[in-house]
Amino acid sequence: MTACLSCAGGGRLNALSAPAWRTTNVHMSTRPPHLVIDNRSARNLFLARHALSENPRQKQSRADLLSLIERIGFVQVDSINTVARAHDMILFARNQTYRPAHLKRLLERDRDLFENWTHDAAIIPTQFFPYWRPRFVRSAEHIKERWTNWRRPGFIEMLDEILAHIEQNGSAMSRDVGADEKKSNGGWWDWHPSKTALEYPRGPERRPQGVAPLPGPGW
């Protein structure tokens, strides 16, 4: 059996028998050309692309970890911690010398990584930030409308207070804010106004004072 992948170079290629790209005359009205490879090669390609085919015990430095995350694009973040947190498991699966302290420093001190949303909460290489900035601008009003309809009322009014708290006290968790607010027993899912304000995706103009800007054309 074979696997078929899109091929920008044109024509069809069998990965086992064709020594090089073969192009054919293709009209714009015809189906796009394809690259045809066998299933084993497709599996190897997938594993290599996701950094799952390398020596998992090769010593990994902090710079190596950053290079890995830049290579795979982003790492999903999750608070659930049954065995370990999702991002730690993702990175450990690729290198068993991975150290969570390296990720913490890259994200919180070196600022080589930042947090935002892909399909879910994620840690993203800062070198990609300039490509994300237009998305922030484009989706600002949509996000505000969605969060206003999605969460309990009152969080918009809490934004300045939460920013002031961070400016005065540094990084904060949801348990550090909203002491006077009514809370349920929902744990992580109790999105009281202060927690919502803390989690709300802020635009560049709402960066707390004293927080260094990310590299790139503005923040």
C-alpha cells in the first residue's frame, strides 16, 4: 500500500522507485499533483516531523529544549496533573532527559516562549510572536464579545485591578485574586470575575508595567 501526500513540485513520485522529482504538464483545472510514498516511509516521515524518531536519552540542554519546541511549533498546556502535566509529558516523550525547570526558565525568565491559544492553551516560541500579533488585533473584539457571553459578568471591570496586582506583586495565580468574591467548589472551573480577568487574553496595550516586551515589532 502507499500513502499520498501533497507535492508542490508537481507530478507523482513513488518514494521507493523514483530517484528524483518528476514533473508533468498540469492544467489549473486538473486535480493537484501528489507525492506517493509507501506507508512505512509515511510513518517515518510523521515520526521525524514530530521529533519522535530520535535518541530519547541524548542529554538535553535548555537551548536544545527551545530548539525542540521551535521545531514542533508549540506545546499544549494543561493543568491536569495525574501522572504529570500534559506539556511535561509531551516533551519527556521526545527526550527523557527533559527537565521542567528548563521550560519554566525559558517561559518565565528568558521569555523565549509565550503562552496563548492555538486549538487550546499552548506554549509557543517567541520567535513566532510577530506572526501572532495581527491575529490579536484582528480577533480582539470577537474575543471580548465571546468572553462576555461565556463567563460570569464583572470581569471587564476587574482588568485594571488585576493588572495593578501583578505590577505590585509579580506573577499571580487565580487563588491569589478575588478573595472577596463568591466562589463555588468548582476548583479550576470556578471562573469568578477576578480569575476570568486574570485569564483574559489581553491585547498589547494592556501589558502590566514592569513586564518586559516580547521581541519583534511591538507588543
